[in-house]
Amino acid sequence: MIARARHFLKRLGPGLITGAADDDPSGIATYSQAGAQFGFGMLWSVLLTTPLMVGIQVVSARIGRVTGHGIARNIRDHYPRPLLWFIVALLVVANTLNIAADIGAMGQALQLVVGGPAHGHALVFGLVAVAFQLFVPYQRLAPVLKWLTLALFAYVLVLLLVHVPWGAAVVSTFWPSIEQRRLRATTMPSSPPLSAITRLSKSLRLRPDGSRSCEDACRNLNREQPSSPRGDPPL
């Protein structure tokens, strides 16, 4: 039994790291914004999006396993060259924006912990990331990254520490409730910036029973926010 467990742990590698890395800082900031603004109102979309996400992952994995090449090589072999350059250009733009959002979110998160300028923290994170890619071989870095995936258990710890109304969460998951105000906020680019999440985190307080009063924090944040000329809904 122990030998099987060790063999299983040794086989874990790029797949585990890639899956864990997909839960990136910009994604966590997006989850925080959606939760602060809509509460449980968007949980029903998980039932629709999860099968699509699983399907994309399975198709991508099988293409790589069968052909031994990535998406760019397969497009080059089977489709016109202009389509290849178009797809690669989109990928470069998307990855650049995603990495910038990740580093910015990391800087904001470190500012919550130690203070200081968020842009300075982001610059340090960017330089460290580049240094690791240039000077540390992947064979030495992969074991460290694999163990860092244990940080995802922080989600479980949060569920144990905060008060979650599970009844409302289950109802919202299986019974969609789309309000006109929320629908407009979802379809329009009116999400609060990451600095709003920073102010929201700083304004969190503990109730007498130890649970966090997110509603009070949102009301405090709404009083701090200037009114939008478009009439966007507050958090």
C-alpha cells in the first residue's frame, strides 16, 4: 500500500502543476470580485461551465497524447499558415494580459499582508519569476512546484473558519435567480477593480460569534466608492 502511494506520488508532475497553476492569482481575484458583488447568485453557472471546462481539458490532453505535439504544431500541420499566425498572436496577447493580471494580483495580496507599494511588490515578483525561468532548470524546480500545490488546501481551511450558509448555497446552485440589476452588471464591463477587493479585505470585521461580516464590509466599501456616471450597481 505504501509502495503504491509512493509510486503514485512520483508519477504526479506536469499535469498536477499545470492544473494547480490554472487557479492563478487573477482567477482568485475574479472569484473574490464575483462573490463580493453577486454572492451565491452565480453558483448555478458552475453546472453549465464545468462540463465544458472538462471537455476542453480532455480534448487538449488527448490531442497532445496522440500526436505528441501542442496546438501550434497541429495547426501548422493541418491548417493554413495564416490561421496559425492568427491563433499564436491571440495566444501571445492573452498570455501577456493574464501574466500581468497575475503579477498585479500577487502584488496586491502581498500589500494586504506586509503593506508597502503594490506596484513595487509586483515588480519584485516579476523579476523573481524571470530569474527562476532563466537560471533554474525545470527538473530542479518541478519538485518544489509539486509540493507547493498543497497550498490549494487553503480553500478547505477557509471553509472551516468562516460561516457559510450551506442551505442558501445549495439552493442557489440548483435554482437560478437572475435579477435585472445583476444581469446588467454581468453583461457590462462594470466589475470593481482589484483595489476595491483590497479595500474590502481591509474593511472586514469579525462578528461576536467569530464569523466575518462581509455584508458590513460591502456597505463600508460602497460608502467609500464614488458614484459611477453610468449608474453601475454597487458591490
